[in-house]
Amino acid sequence: MMSNAAGTVGVLVTLFGFLMTFVFSLNQAGSILIAQALGRQRYARAERIRWMMLLSALLMTLPMSFALYAGRDWIISLIYSFEGDSLRYASEYLSVASWSVAASGLSLVVNSFARSIGRPAWILPSSILGNLLNAVLAYHFVSRGFGVRGVAWAGMIAVLFMIVCSAMVTFGHLRLRVSPIKSFRLFREYGKNIFSLYFPVVVEPVAYQGAQVLIGMVIAQLGAAAMAARSYSSSVYAFCFLWSVSMSQAAQYLVSHEFGKKNYEQAFSALRSCLGTAVLAGGILALLIALTSPLYLPLFSTEPEVIRNAGLLLWIAVFVEFGRTSNIVVGASLKAVGDAGYPAKIGIIFMLGLSVPLAAILGLSLKLGIVGVGIALGIDELFRGIMNFRRWRLHEKAAGNVQSYRLVPR
């Protein structure tokens, strides 16, 4: 029963990931423009963009949360075809977690203010405390019999805690003052600039998360054991994934800032340094996670099939780590220089045209199960990582042509 609940929530995470992609891309677009404005010492413009991001995030996520809450049963039955306990777990979880879309979106925007000026340490304490609070509350609620609804409440409370703490620190350092009237005026003034960059930036992650939702449908057909194996392996592998995402944000900020000052060689050097560090550290961490998996996977489940498949998924992740890291880090830097269209095109072609059909063929038709799905995802990551890296090399070779980089709205 525990594996069934964990697997159900794990599959639903792909839906939340799809929705949060729109806010995450807004943060990327806004952060790029803020870093470029600061590189040109246009501080007033940077502050206006921050207000624009806050208002846009609220207008984007509140309707999402309401729609997800009101139509949760219809969405569950339409997308995932859950039955029995899985259907009940999904409905209970979404009855609370649907509102976390708006809360998480606001949290992402507030945190991006600190990252866009190279001060992620401002929000580090609230992030650490918030995640610890989430773990403690989840354990407490589950042990008291609240089940997946308790897990959802733990996540919601933790996100609200992080929003309050991060906002107090960030707004205090930046001396921002809440002004709804000002925000609506700036929405009209700066909306065109942000959304002209937003739409190319959002395509690639939307294609990725859309593919994850479709693959989640494939995994749901494989049964509770497959869903649990994917959920547990993804939870553990998140340590590697978050490392790559953190390095991509660092690279994106440095590249945006240096491009704003037209210091192209420094921008290329920053990307090489971030990518090398991410690949080396991520590869070592992925290998350690896979090697030690027999020690900790039994803590998640006592079912041999779940443990075996989760371990195989972790080993697949080791062999595709370079592609995954290169895809995340280099893809973010391509967006920073205004070349967001390329990773978007590659994402649509490979994720929707390759990984989803291949996952269905390997997992369902060839009876490889969840391992076949993992292989399909790995092939997709490798191809996209190589293609994005080759694209960045073309930018390095064209560094002498200033016109090549007049791609981002100013």
C-alpha cells in the first residue's frame, strides 16, 4: 500500500512539473534581463522587471491552482486512468497540493531575485530550514494517519514558510516595497520585453514536462511497482539533478552578466568552468548513489521488484549523466545569449518525437517495463546534451562577431 501511494504521488509530480515550467521559464527570462540590465548598470530597469515578474507569476499560477483543485477528479481520470486506491490517493493529494502551484510559483520568483544578482546565499538558510520542516511535518502527519493528504499539507506549509523568510531577506536587501498599482503599470510597460524572451525560453521545458506527463501515462499502465520504482529512484537522483540545475543557474547568471557588458570571452570561460564542475561532481555523485543503492533502497520498499528496478534506473542515470548535465547547463546558457530557439527546437524533436514513442515501445511493446522507459529517457538526454554542446561551440567560434549576440530584447 505504501508503494502504491508513493508511486501515485510520484506520477502526479510530473503534472506539477509541467505547470511549474511556465513559472520557471518566466523566472529564467526575467533573470536574464535583470542580469543584463545590471551588467549595463541600469538599476532602475532591473527593479521594474522584478515587479513585472511578481505580477506575472500571480496572474499565471492562481488560475492554475484553482483549475487543478476544481477539476482534479476529471484530470486524474482523463490523464492517468487511475483506479481503486491509486484514484483515491491522487484525489486526496491534489485536494491540498493543487494550491502549492501558486505558492511555489511565488517562491520561485522571490528566490530568483537573489540569484539574478549573484546572491543565492541570501535564500539558502530559508531553503534548508524549509526542506527540513517539510520532512519533519511529512513524517509527523503520515505517522498520525493523514496519509498522502498529510504529505501535501507538509509541502504546502514548508513552501509558505520559505516564501515568508525569503521575501523578508530579499526585499530587505533590495529595499523593494510592495506596490500593486505600480506593478500593474509596469506590466503594460515591460510586458513586451519579458514575454518576447519568455516564449522562446518556455518551449523547451514545456516540451520536456509535457513528455514527462505522457511518459507518466505509460508508467501508470505498467502498474504500481513500476510507478514506485520511478518515484524512489527519482527522489534519490534529485541530488544530482539539483546540482546540475544549480550550476546551470550560476552559469546563466554569469553568462548574462558578462554578455550585458559584452565581455564574451569571460562568458565562455564561465560556462566552461561551470560545465566542467557540474559534469565531474555530478558524475561522481551519480556513481556513488548507484553503488550504494542496495543499502538504502530497502528502506523505501520491501518489494524485490521495486528495489531491483529502482536500482537499474539509477545505473542508467550514471551512463547518461554527461548528456543530462550538458543539456541542463549549456541549454540555460544558450537562453542567456538569446539563442533560446535552438534548445526549444531540439527539445520538441527529441523529447516528443523520440523519448515518448521509444518509452512506449520499449516499456510496453517489448515488455522491458520501467527499465525500458529509463533507457528511452537516457537516450533522449544524451542526444540533446550533445546537440546543445555543439551549438555552444558555434557561439564560441563566432565570438568576434558582435552582431551575433543582438538576440535578446534590451
